[in-house]
Amino acid sequence: MPNEVSINLSKIFDVIPSLSSKINKALAKHMFAENITLPQFISMEILYRNGSVSLKTIASEYMVTGANITCIIDNLEKEEMVQRTYSKEDRRVILAGLTKKGKEKIESILPEYEKILVTFFSGLSVEEQKALIKILNKLLGLT
């Protein structure tokens, strides 16, 4: 017979992916209306936050493969949202950065993106949000 700990862990295992899926569906729907994919948006948001960074950095932060990021950046480059350059320190490193068009696009999308996230987490107080971040980072080994 399962004990309380295993029952709780099973519930956590069920809830986290369900919540993530629900949020991703809402965000993907919004991104579709903006004629962009969610992976493209996430990549652009990373660039918006950090400036020009290596493709490896984007892949690491987004937790996807380098091949996946290459494809995403290829498509964003075709749309003139992103531009590739070589690192001045190490020409083997390819950097990506937002173009003016890309920056304008992400800035037009961010307000609704933030509204969607606020809707999902509005039931939590600021203290609860901070606690949740701390707990999830601890589980990811980031604290």
C-alpha cells in the first residue's frame, strides 16, 4: 500500500506537467495569432533579455538541443527577426541577436504574454510566487 510521501510525489508528478501543458497551450495560441511559434518567442525573449548570445547559450537556457535552436534561429533569420554573427573572441562561436524588426515584434507580444502568465498565477500571493520559484529552482538544482 502506498504511503503518504509516494502519493504526494505522484500528485506532484501529475500536476507539474499538466500545469506546464496548460500554460504552453495558452501561450502557443497567442503566439499563433502573432504569426510566431512558442519556441521562436522563447528564443527571442532570451535574446531580448540578454542581448546577443551564443546559440549554445540559448539552447542551454531553453533546455533544448543545439540542432533545435539552429532550426529555430534559421527560421527567425529568414523572417529578419534575428541576425547571426561570429564571436570576436572565438570565431567558432556563433552569436544571435535581435534585429530592429525582432525587437519590435517581441515588444509588441510581451504585454499579452505577461497577461497570460498573470492569469495563471494570479491565485498566488507574491510571497507564494517567490516560494514556488524557490521550490522549483531547488528541484532543478539551481539553488
